Amino acid sequence: MALRTSRCSGMPIVARPHKTLPPQLASEAHIVISKAAGPGREFRSDVVGASLLPVALRFATARRSTAFRKQLRHRSSVVNRRDRAGNCEILEDKITQLERQANLLKEQASQLEEEQRESIFRAFDVDSSGAVDLKELQFGWKAMKEIELDKELARRLLEAHDKNRNGVLEYEEFCMQKLEATLRKLVDEEKAKAAAEAEAQRKRQEQEEAEKILREYETTLPGNSDAGFFTRLCSVAAYVLPLLDSLDLGAVVGLLLPATLPFFVVLQVGDNLAESIPFGKLIWFFAMQNFANKEEQPSLLRFNVSQALQIDIQLAFAGLFRSFLEWVVPDQALNNSIWIFVSIVATVVFLPMIGYSVVKSIQGVAPRGLPLVSDGAEKMMGVVKPEALQVKNKDKQ
């Protein structure tokens, strides 16, 4: 047993002999203890201090473990690279094998398709002439697809695939898939054509129905259709009121055209009779309006009464307009000129309206051709214009 002196106390310390360590581990422990003890202190590799031995062993073992782990990771990475390289080679071999199988299947499918095509062509080519004519196409399609093709559709189908225009389908021109696709296209075209014709027919029927409604609207009136002599006579008499009210405006025409003066003289007599009754014309107006609202009366008479009231209202507005101008214009000479002008215009406009209405009433036809005036008369009667006529009027505008 060797004696050594402590650096701190100067007392000898006892170093116990230790079991001999493996050379590499003892060398690593010796290095660790020498670094821990400081410079100038040497120890034997087979004899170490008891207090430093566990620490030295742990340090040495840790160093060896770290080196082992690094070596293990390196070997694992090498193995992994080799495995990946091997897997890639295996996958490439499998891909190559699958491509070969796919090509083989394509060849087999192509061969089967060609055999099937020959079989179908032979089924259509009944007389074994090497070509399919129109009748064979119809017969074969019915036998194979259970669809009967009419002659026109079969002809169009054959012409669509007859490339050399010899009137038959040869083997190179015969392809069932293409024929079916063409047939679907032709059928769709037929359906579209039929739908277009049906739509055109529907529009024609709607147009005819609209024209019928318009004819009925223009030639007949709802309600009582009586157009006898008494109804026509009363219809003409309905325009007496607007004639009397036009006297103030038409007198100027009588002065300017002496030939018309007797007519206005007669009107003056009737106007005097009406004015002899207090509010006579006003009572007459409301009585006519009440009569026009009675639906049981003849439609021809009701319309003429309503139209006479509309003309009378327009004459009243013309008289008010003339009075307004007389009030606005202070010059008497200019005022007279305006009065004459308005009177002539009103007479030229309203007297032909009354004349047209009288002539139509004598004929037993409702005078419905006056713009605005006839529309107002129809509204008074509750007659509604058909939508077709309203659209037609908008189109004209």
C-alpha cells in the first residue's frame, strides 16, 4: 500500500488498490482524474483514489456511450440508404412489370374489339357481300338493338358514314360505336326539329286565337247585341247633345260658309229649346250617362251614348280653352282672331267625328275608330282591351 501526503493538511492519505480496469476504460478514467486533480499530479492506472473513481467511471462510460450512439446512427443511416435504394429498384421492377401487363391487356382488348367488330359486321351483312346496304342496316339494327329505323333515318345514318359514296357501308366504314353516336345525334336533331315545329305551331295557334279575340273585340260589344232600326235611330239621336254644344264654336263656320248656315239655324232652334229648361243640357248629360251604365240596354246604343258624352266633354274643354285665351289676351282684335281660329279648328275636328259616328250607327256598327274618344267610351261601358291589342298598339308607337 502506497503512502501519499495531502496537499491541504500534509497528512498521508491511503490509496486502496482497485481491481484492474480494462485498459481502454482505465486510460479514459486516468485522463479524467488527471484533469480533475490538476497539473503535476500523476496516478497509476491500476490504483486510483476511492473518491474519484465513481466519477471517473461515469465520465468514461458516458464518453463511450456517446461514441457508440454516433456510430449506431451512422450505421443506421447507411442501412436506410441501402434500403431505400433497394426499394426503388423493387418499385422500378414492379412498374416495368405493370407496364408490360398493361400493354399486353391493350393488345388483347384491341384484338377482342376487332373480332367483335367482324362478328357484328357479319351479322349485318346478311348476303355476305362484304358491305351493308340500307335494308341490311335496318334489319340488323332491329335484330341487334331492337330499334326499328325508318327509311329516312336509316338513309341519313348510312350517308353519314359512307365515305366513298357508293351507297353501302364497307367494313372499313362500319363501326358500331360511331354508328350509335351518329344515330343519337340524328335522333336529337329530329327531336329538336319536332320541338321547334311544335313551338311554331303553338305560336301560330296563339296568334290565331289573339286575332280572333281582336276581331271579336273590334266587331262586337259585350251584352245585348240588338242592332235593330229603333236602336240605330236612338244611337244617331245620342249625338244631338254634342251638336248643340258645338253651336257656339261652329257659328263662325256658318258665317264664313253661308251654305252651312241653315244647318246651324236648325241647331240654334234645338239649343233654344234645351236652354228653355233650367239646367236642361246638364240634366240631359247626366241622364245619358245613367243610361250608358245600364248593361241590359243594347250595346250599340250604350256605346254611342258613351261616345257622344266623350265628344261633348271634349267640346266643353275647347270652349274653356277659348274663354281662357279671351281672358288672357286683352287686345280685342287679337282676341277675335283667336276666337275665330279656335272655333274653326274645333268645328273641323269635332263635326267629322259626329258625322262618322252617325254613319256607323245607321249601318248598325259601333263607331269605335275615333282615337282616345272611343277608348273613353269603352271604359265607360267597362270594356277592357285585350292584351294582344295593347301590345300591338305599343309596337306601333
